[in-house]
Amino acid sequence: MTFKQKTHQYYLQLIQDRVDAFRDMIVALTEDSKNDAKGSAGDKHETALSMMHIEQEKLNHKLKEVLAQKAILDKIDSATIAKTIIVGSLVKANGIYLYLSAALPKIAVDGINVIALSPQSPLGNKLMGNEVGFSFEINGTKYLIESIE
């Protein structure tokens, strides 16, 4: 397995874990609201149900965001290596590994830090379509593309 494939697998697992966690929380809230409906009456009961409903909506919104990130990762073929930077490229610039996919947390793969970023981010936008040796500047920091996987 290449470093890029390991990185892709790690991010897929991270996203799947998040999906599972949000689904579990939504199920737990649904069960709580069903149980609460059996034994309560009055304004306090309605307030509690309303708060649970709001929390459930928040969790559903977060779940949609995570599923959108998962859809982006699912479209990436981690075996593809391009000469120019595309979605799914693992780029080394200034000694930093950048995975162009979706905005996700920094991870460590085989002891090497990798930052996942969206192609729509300022840095991702500058990287897209460029090749090894390309240099550019963002916020006063100069970047040089060292390698593309």
C-alpha cells in the first residue's frame, strides 16, 4: 500500500467513524424522546421534546456535512497518480503533505503529518492544476511543490 493509499484509507475510516457516531447519537435521541413521551405531561415535557428535536436537527445537519465529505472521498481513486494536481492528489510542498480532498483534520500516517484540504480553499485553489516545481505565495508564505502522488 502506498503512502497515498494509506492516507486515503485513514481518512475514509475517520469519516465512517464520524458517520457511525452521529447516527448512534440520533438513534439515542429518538429513543429518549419516545421514552420521555410516555411518562411526562405539561410544559416541561413539551420544552424537553422541543430541545431534543432541535438537537436532533443539529445532528442531522452535521451528519449531512460528514456524508458530503464521505461522498468526495468515495469518488477518489487513491491509485491514480497525475502529473498535475487534481482532487485526490497528495502533494508535498515545503515539506508539508497536503491531501486535496475535503477539509478534514490533520492526521499522522506512518509518523508523517498530513493535512487534508478542500480544492476550494485558498491554498487548494492555488495548487489545483499545477505541477512539481511550481512556486507561489499565500499570505506572505512562499510554497514550492516538491512532489505529487
